[in-house]
Amino acid sequence: MINHTEWNEITLQRCVDGELSEPEQQALLCQMEQSPQGWRALALAFIEHQLWAQAGREWVNRPVVGPALVLPASQRKRSWIRTTVLAASTLFAVGLGYLGGSWSFRGGREAPVPGLAGNPGPISTAAPLVPVSVVEPESLSPVMMVDWIPEEGASPVRMPVYDAATVQRLGRQLVPRLPESTRQQLEELGIQVNEEPLYVPVPLENHRNLVMPVNTVKLRQQLH
């Protein structure tokens, strides 16, 4: 019987991605025949691959407009499970795309807000924006609104900035959920589905982090 080692997991993923040569594919199929769970593991790898592809197609077609969470820089540890499906790859790319934009400054002075992570600060050579509105930091409303210019000559996009204290509460409302139909299909296959938010930090030039909320979907195969 096959022991589900790291080597086997990598080989399964290479098979799904079409990276194995014909002799390697034949060797893998021979190993699958010796393990009752081999084919199930391979099918699970294909399901994971399809979920990644589906998440990518959905997010590529969405407009690059969303909430920006400005927090002090911090180190975050992420634990990875064998069948973790992270719908964050495209979202993380979108977050990196924010770095290509510029922030304009309209003059004036920013009102201090207790508990605020700080001014968004300049990302490039431009000065930071003055907030156009300030609300209570404990509410789920943004602390301020700023204008983001995606590229030179483009129209500014109004974006909210949230207080650090509201990140945990607000993040659960912002993160897209796994489609119910997909969840039901996985549960019918005997796979337990757990969802929880994850915050991906993107370092900025002013030594702060732009935090993108994403959704982690952890799949656990139930053995009977």
C-alpha cells in the first residue's frame, strides 16, 4: 500500500497539472492500483484543481475595486493543510496591483481618529490623501475615504479605509464564501468543509501593509 508521503502528494499534484511524463504517469497509476485510497486521493486532487480554476475565473472578471485595510506591519503565520483550497491567488495579485497605482493629495489637514492605524501615507512620490469623511472607529463604517488612481491619467476610485479594531468583524462580511452547490458536492463525496477568513499582507513602500481579506477553504477527507 502507498504511504501518503510528501513525495506522493507532489507527484499527485504534478499529475493533475500535466507535468508528468508518460513513464511517470504509468508508474503512478501502478502505485494507485496497490492502494485502496489511491484513486480517492487522485480524485480529490482533481477537485482541488477545479476549485482553483473556478475561483480564478470568477475573480479575474471582477472590477478591481474593494476595501483597503491599512494596518501596522506585522508577521503572520499560515498553516497549510494537504487539501487546503485557497481562493487567494487572484486576490493577492489584485492586492499587488494596488502598488502600481498612485495616491493624490487635495490639501488640508487630516482629523485625528483614536485607534486609527495611521495615515495611508504616500505609496509613490505623491503625498497622502486627506480623508473626505471621518466616522466612529468602532462602527463597521470606514474611518475615512480616499481616492485611488489606478494608473496615470485614470479617474480616481473612491476607496474606504477601516480601523484596525474592526478588521476581525468586518473581514467576515467582506470575504466571498464558497458556493453552496460546491459545498454540497464535496460533502456528498465525504469531504468535510471548513471556511475561515485569512488576511494577506502586501508590503507598501512606506513600510506599512495593505491587507487583503481572503477566504480559506479547508477540506478534510472523512475516512469510514
